[in-house]
Amino acid sequence: CCVGSGMENHALHGLGIYFEDASRLWVNLYVPSTASADRVGARVKMETDFPEGEKAILKIETDKPKEFTLLLRRPWWARQGFSVRINGEALPEEALQPTSSVANPQYARAAKERDRNGYFVEIKRQWKAGDTVEVTLPKSLYLEPAAGDSRVVALMWGPLVLAGDLGPEIDWRRRGIEDEDEAEAQVALKRPSVPLLVAAPRPVSDWVKPAGDRPGHFYIEGVARTLTEPDKALKVDLFPFYTVHKRIYAGYWDYIDQKEWEKRLTEYQAEQARLKKLEAATVVMIELGNPKSEKEFNFKAGERITPQRVLGRGSRRGSTWFSCELPIKGIKSPILHVTYYSEERLRPSSFKILIDGELLAQEEITRVPSPRFIEKDYALPEKLIKGKEKITIKFEAAPGSEISPVVALRILRSL
């Protein structure tokens, strides 16, 4: 829906630029525009150098001098350096503060808290044809924390999100890979990881610097690190998000302190050691959602079994059944290792795992707060595999439920 209704927003911006009543004219958005304010008896034309710039100029026309109140929105982020000039003369600082002449609790809150509450600067005077109002709205750098986790932040420059440039977009179509799933898997392997910002609690101005070549171009200095190259501090260019095209970018960042960085690095290194051990124990592996891998292991499925991309990998899920054949010849005490996927949007799933029609396990996969893989081991009883060179592993959904996304199956040897 975002593609369709999101585009509609731009056609509706004009409805929110100006508002008026019999004695007041509000300027709510700083957008190049013209308007006839018939109730106050004025016409206004606005020009701006936004979004990179910081100035808006309003030219007022009236048929005869007319007294009314002009209300200019001051966004909360427009702080030091905010100014209003009328016909070249700057308004004093006290005239730029919130007042309570308009019955709106936001005014009182803005005056009291002075944090993230904007307000309208009120200018009551007799206006005449040719009057010019120049508004300066300086943008500063700040962090915008994610709802529910202050360690995840966006880097902001005034109202603009800054995107980190992580390199050129990878176009798998140019590499001659015809199968889309395989191509996406190859792209995932080459996609750069988003650096962690090991900077908390330092203010953003300490480690984000202007590049100096053009407005809106900044860079991260000295604090961007990746777990794969922990000793290297990366320099990451930042640009307003809307200007970034055909580039891999980051809009959200983990903003952590040194203690948290060391904790995550230790966990990452432990996970890499675990994966290395898992690979050493793997005799055979099928990647669900990968047609080549599924064909190799005689994948079969009932109706309503669908492929799904999850965290850059393929999977299979559905409300009936699917199966595949895996070799076990010569493997002592084999173990079935299954990688599932779960997230908060998926409903809990209940299903059976069968070996050649015999029950191996009754499984339930519940929702988890954030998307992640879940790995489980199932020892294969001797009675189900004795004398066999291969087995058919079948996943079968319980009535009214479904099979959770299954990413991969492995047969492990005991180490």
C-alpha cells in the first residue's frame, strides 16, 4: 500500500501549507507556493532553498494596508540561529518565543519543556503590499532513537534523515545468474554489513563531521566498526536519504558504548566458532527455497506450501506438508539439524516431523520479538534408520496450523 498511498501524500501537501481565519494567517509548511488568503485580505508567495538550504522568503501583497496576525511555525529542531526578518529588520529574540494567545496546549508545553515541541511565532502588525518576511531555520545534527530501543538510532540533520553510503548497489542480473533465488543468495553474501557506532554516550557532533563540499554531506569518523574487522574504524559518508540512488545504504544504526561493543564482539566470535563446528559436523545439507538444492534431494510438497525469503535466505512454509530425501549411509548416530525462522508477525505454528512415515517429533515454533533463525537438533532413533541408506523427512502441519518457515536441513555426524 505504501507505494500507492505514499505517492498520494505529495499531492496533499498543498492542503497543509497555509491556514487562516478572519484575523490570522498560519504558515505551517515551508514549501514554494502561492496562496490567496481571502479571509484576511492578503496574497502570499513563498520561495525557499530547502531542503539543503535554510531560508524561506514570504512576499505579502494586499490591496490596502491590513492588520492581521502572521503565525510562522518554528519546528523544534530549529534552535540556535533561528531568526525572522521583516523587510530586512530582525525581530528581537523575545518576539520569537512561544506565546499563549492561541488556545492550544502545545504552546504552554513548548514554553515549559523547550524540548521536542515546536510552536508558532506570532507577528501582529499592519501589513502592506511588498512586505517581505525572511525565515531562517538552521539545521543541526542529532540522534533520533527508535521506539522501544534507544540503542538503535537514525542520524538526523534537521528534518532530514542521513543515510550511510555503504557502496554501489549490487545488480545480480549483470552477472548472468538466471535463477532469482540463487542470485539473491549471491547478493546476500556480497552485501556489506552495517557498521556499529561505538560512540555512546558521546554527542553526535563529536564524530559526525561536515565534508565541506556541499550542504548535507557529512561523514562518520573514528567510531564505525564491524564485527568482521573489529580493529578497523571505518569512514562512512552520509547524505540526505532522498539523494541516495543505486547505492547500498544504512538508515538505522546501533549506537553503543565500549562495554556493549566488547560483549557483542565476544558473542560474535563464539558464534563463528559454533558455525565452524557445525560445518565440520555436517554430512549433507538442503537449502529450502533453493530450486537446485530441492531438486537434488527430491523435494515434494502438498498444496499451499510456498517459498519465502527470510533474512536473505530461502525457506518453505505452509499449511499442508513437504518432504525431501536425505542420505544417511555410513553415518554413526546421525542428528537432524533444522533451521527455522520466526518473527513477531508470524502466528505460532504446530507441526509434525516424520521419518519414513513414523513420528520423530511434535514441534511448535512460537513468535519472537525480532526476526531471527531458530536452530534445533533431533537425534534419529536407531529404530527409524536401521539398515537404511536414505530417509524421507516430512514436515506435516497440524490441523488449523502451519509449518513454520524451514530454512535448511542438515544431517550431522556426532563429534
